Amino acid sequence: MTALLDLKNVGLVRSGKRILDHVDLTVGEREIVTLIGPNGAGKSSLVKVALGLENADQGKVTRRSDLRIGYLPQRFQLDSTLPMSVRHLMKLTVDATEGKLRAALEELSVGGLIDASVHHLSGGELQRVMLARAMLRGPNLLVLDEPTQNLDINGAVECYQIIQRFRDATGCGVLLVSHDLNIVMAATTRVYCLNSHVCCSGHPDAVSRDPEFLRLFGPVGASTLALYAHHHDHEHAPDGHVVHDHGHDHKHDHPHGPH
């Protein structure tokens, strides 16, 4: 099956500064692909290029012809003088039944806010509503830029569990930007560590041992990533297949969700 999203040799320059440099990235069906990196590394810019919201200065972006995208941006701004309920916001770009609207909001534990003013929501409530809105579109690619900002630790864990359930139920691919190394990696298929260019990529367990990752995040970040990436008695090569301690490779698939 053709990849949902494929970026080859992508570069982006803004105001004389190189934001992205020779970036390759692929997202396939049922994959959860996570972008990590320091602030200013170009993660949000890469997402915008992937979605066609910004034009790359070099390289090629290929989107599958049947691609349906559900997008949660890092920042969402709404005119404070414009009256709008949660129901109205949810229906701006999707013609959904009342039942589907309520079900999407209930999944994110904000069903009781359907008639509330968007302007009266807390940051965490708005984040949940926006995630429900992205899922309501029935996407085969879910693109989430910092989906757990404004959520506490319990809310963040719940959010990632919902994303994983949605992937399992629909078979969609997920492109995720996150700083939550200690939560998100348990469900991640592949990690891209970005700092304008791709420093390293692969299964979280392999990335946690990569010298470039260690240089950017240090031993604390590495131990955090390794701790939550996997709880089995074997290691992973960068492509995700299992490498046992006795040196034999076994290419087999098994779930990597939270234990």
C-alpha cells in the first residue's frame, strides 16, 4: 500500500534562515509517527509543509490521492467577538449528525460542553474539543501538533490512549508532534528526532541509544524514552525489528502499546 504521506529531501528557508534541511519522512496506514526535538527545531514547520500549508523550497511532498486529514494545530485562534458554541465549531468543516457530534465529544470527556461558548472553555477543554473535531472528520491521516498542551499528566495519558484507540479502530496513520517522551513513546511506531534536519529516526528503543539523541536530550531524556518505549527483554534495530541479546534477528510484529 502506498504511504499516506511521503516527504523526500524537503528544505525550507524563511527570512534567510534554514528551517528544514534535507528532511525525509514517511507515514503509513496504522503507524503512529512521532516528531520530537528541541524548541525551534522546525517540527511545526515540517507539519505545515506536509499538509501543504507552507511550500517547501526544495524536495518533494507526496500525499496519497484518497488522503483525508484531521488536523489539530499547535495554536488555534478565534475572534473573541464572534459568538460560537462548541456545536457550531464542530460543524464548521464537517456535516455530522447530532449523534456523531455528541459521541466524538463524549470520547474526549467533554460531551457536556456541546452548548457552551468556545470562549468560556479552559485551555484543556478547548484542546479536547479540537481533538474531537479532528477525529470527527473520519480521517485516514490524523496530524496532531502538541495535542496534550494544557492537559495535566492524567489528561495527557488519557489523550494518547484515545489516539491509539482511534488508530486501532480506523486504521488511520498518525503524525504527532510531542514533548511528552515519558508517555507517548509506548505507542509510537517510529520516532523522528528533528533539529532542522533529521538527527536520527527509528523505533523509540533504538533512537534512545542514538548518539545524536543523547547529544540533544542528554541521559535523562534517553532514560525516559527507553523506559517507556518498551518493557520486554529484547532490543530493537532502528527499523523496528527485534534483536535478541544472543544476536539473532527476528522480524516479527507485536503490539507496542502501554503495558
